[in-house]
Amino acid sequence: MSDQLTDAMSRAEKRAGVSLASIFALRMLGMFLILPVFAIHAHTLPGGDNLTLVGLALGAYGLTQAFFQIPFGMASDVFGRKRVIILGLLVFAIGSVVAALATDIYWTILGRVVQGAGAISAAITALAADLTREQHRTKVMAMIGSSIGLVFAFSLVIAPVLYAAIGMSGIFWMTGVLALTAIAVVIYLVPEPPPPHPGPRVPLREVLVNTQLLRLNLGIFILHMSQMMMFVVVPGLLISTGDLPLASHWKVYLPAVLISFVLMVPAIIYAEKRQKLRTVFVSAIILLLLTLLVLGLQGNHFYVVMGGLLSFFVAFNTLEAMLPSLISRVAPPRAKGTALGVYNTTQALGLFLGGALGGWIAKHFGPQSVFVFAAGMSTLWLAAAITMQPILPRLPATAKNPLAEQG
């Protein structure tokens, strides 16, 4: 089709989306399987009765992710995406082995630290940008985001069963095997990326001071801070407002996640096909803001919390798909990996701060105050998004693009 802004995804782009989404899924499944059961398992470890150390074991992964995302992203710009992804998966697998062999909470923490050092999110999203044209990039990012959401929902159901069958050590061993499987996917299934973009290297400072990128980085920081703040208080609200046991919370989360994906897809297609990225992007932030406000004002009712979770996941998944796509469009072509490294670092910091700040606010001002604070931060994000410059495609519709021809 002559108009490249409306043509369909090529086979190579579909293959890139599916294979890269599977890498994320294989890696994140191992991570998510740990979350629902580790706090219980920790009591069987020497030192595991110290809640601070238990929290450190869970959070250490995110903290080292924040430190290593930028170096891994920059390295992918210089040495190639696939090499960096394979290295990161090997580091992650080594960390899984350390955690599987751990005999106390301290060795578990070390294993989690090493796992987090395999920070490949920036390299994977940069590779996704390399392998897709701009008009289809958000769809591919949505495929990756959806795979993470589905794996999260699946892990809530299967983790207790696996823990009973193979124990925490077995789950960590499985995590390592999944990482090695992901390496095979990188080598044999992910298409080869195009040659690096010509031109001089872009200094990190130029990426850090880019006002368009700063707005998008602020967005991912607030989005994931809000997510973590919500899940500091939502489990308690489901128990207090609906008398729903903790073991049954997946019955609320799973439908909300799955339905949100169904509702997200039309918005993504509309944004790409009609060139309405800005409209859909701002609308999703408004939906996030309104959801948090309603939960802040009426979050003491069970069905409001259920509806709020569905609304939140629709906004969250839409924005999660659009943000890395927008980063890859705004970033200098020679610094996509670096820009996405900064982006993933701010994401990890948002998760870290959201957990700590959400707990403090809930303790001193009550759970509803957590939603109100998050709504206030979302208002700040909305103001930044509205003042963004229009994001136009770099490639004219008449230009020849080899990605459209790969089959």
C-alpha cells in the first residue's frame, strides 16, 4: 500500500512483536511467581522473621534495575541490542541460581540484587523500536505490555500451586531456566535489527535535558508510583469493604486485567490509524486522574474499588503501551537505547518511591489519602502532557521503508 501510515503490519513486525513479548513474558513470569508467596516462605529462612529484610529481598531487584537500566541502554546503542539482551538474561539466570541455593535471607537478597543487574528492559524496547515502523510501534509495545499483564494475572493463580509442589527453591530454578529459554528466543526467533543509525554518538546530557523526554519520563514515574501506591492499600480495602480473603483477590484482579486489555485495544488502534496519539494519550491520563479521585472520595465501597481497578487498568495499560513508543519517536535515533534506559530508570524509581510513600501516607492519613495524593500527581502529569509539542512521524509517507517489505 502506498500510504505507509495506514498499511498493515508486515510479517517481520508481527514476528518481532510476538518474539520480544515472549522474552518479556518468560523473564517476568519468574519474577511475578515469587511475589504472592515469598513473604510466607521467608519465615522458613534464617533472618526471614525480619520484615525489613523481607521487604529488601523483594525490592532489591527493582533498585538494581534502576541503577543498571541506563548503562545497559547505552551499551545497546554501541554494541548492539541482541548482545546486551543476552548478557542481561545470563546475569538474571545467575542471580536466580544464587537465590535458589540460598540458605538464609541474606543470600536471597544477594540473588535478587544480581537478578536486577540484568536490566534489559531498555534494550528490548529499543529493539522493538528498531524492528517496527512508527505507525505500528504502539501496537508492538501494547503486545509487550499485554504479555506482562497476562503473566502477572496468571502468576497470581499459579504461584501458590507451584510453591506447594516445588517450593521457593524450585521456583527460582524455574526462573533461571525461563531466562535461558528467553536467550534461545533472542538468538533464533527475534529478527535481525537494521544497521545502527549513522552519525555521531549522542551524549547522555542531551537525552537528560530534552524537555519532551522529560515530560514522558515524568509520566512513567507518576504512572508506576501510582500503581505501587494503589497496591499498598487496595488489598486491605478488598478485605475491609468486601470481606474478600487474600487468597481470593485474584478473582478481582484477573477479570479486571483481562477486560482492560479488551477495552485498550480499540484505543490503541484508533490512536495509530487516525494519528490521534496525543488525543488518546491525554484522554488516558484524564481517565487515570478521575479513577484516582473517585477511589479517593468513594473508595470505602467494595464495588467502587472493583470498578476503580478496571478503570485503572484500562488507563494504565493504554499509557504503558504508548509511553515507550513515544519515547522512541522523540529520542535522537542514535540514542534510543539511552533514552529508554533513562525511561526505565524513572519507572523503577517510581515503583520504589510509590511503595515507600504510599505506606507512609496510608499510615498517617488513611488509605483514601493515598488515592488523593496520586490524583494530585496525575494532575501534574496532565499539565505536562497538554503542553507537549506535537509528535510527528520522522518518516514521510512516501519514503521507502525496508521494514514494510520484510516478510
